[in-house]
Amino acid sequence: MSGTLLSIGQLAELPVLVLKALPRDMSPVDTITADYDQPLTDMIAAGHYDWKNDDITAERFLVTGQGTVQLEWKLDHFDRKVSSEQAVRAIERDGWQPAKIEHLLAFGAKYPDEQCRYPIIGLGAPAQVFGYRGVPSLRGRVLSRHLSLRWWDVDWFCFCRFLSVRPIKDFGSSRA
């Protein structure tokens, strides 16, 4: 058997070295399915929220698109206060799109416990509510999950996450 043996001290340091080598805000890239033909009320119901802001309506938050689309998602975490504009620029610079209401709801239905860890914001399609731009947000605590409405024109706290999506290339197509 050849190779280098590590001492007990080196083995103890190994997890720390591995963590230091990883990107600070690594978010897993996974998939969600957005069904654009489903009514907004059904999308909301699929999430089984304990509370929903009544100003989140199909008249204010228009679902655009057709059919069922599979998307990759990630949660952006900036670890500092950021404006909505700063967050959108950073998301788009990396080739992603800020999540719209239909993406946020698909994420909330598939990953119901995630919003209890930190607020998750969808900046993709703000809606006019009482003269202000509002964006949907998933928030929660251990025993309660909320579909909230937050104002676009705020600085977001450092613990917020922003859902980003992008279509999966060649989804549903077959190659000969």
C-alpha cells in the first residue's frame, strides 16, 4: 500500500480545510417544475401555507408562460444588505433569472421546510399593490409557513435568500 499517511492532528484539521475550500454560499442546484397552465389559486393551495397575504392575487401577479417547464433553481445569498436592484443585477450577471411568483410557489410546494430557515424572495415580477411595487416572499417559523408580500423598495437583510431559476436546456425533447 503506497501513499501518504496523515497524522491524527492532520486528520482533525481535514474538515476545516475542506470547508474553507468550498464556496462560501454554496447552494445546491436542483429542479422545480412550473405548471404555467395551473391557476394561481391552485399553485398557492399546493404549498399548504398557514397564512397568505390576501393581496397576492391572479389580477396582480400574472402567470406568464404555457405548459409545464422544468427549471433549475438556486438560492442566492449575498451575506450583506442589498437592494432589489442590486440583487437582480447579480442574479442576471450569473446567467440566472430572478424567480417569479409561479417559480416561488413551485419551490415552496416542493421544499416546504426551507422557508423556515430564512426568508426566500422572488424578485422576478413585482406587482403594483396600493401604489407600491410588491414581491412575493416565503417566510416561516417551526410551526408556521407564510406566503407574504414585501416591498421592492427596501434593502434586504443579510439573512434573506433570493430564488433564481433558469430553464433546463432540451427538457422534454428527444434526440435521434
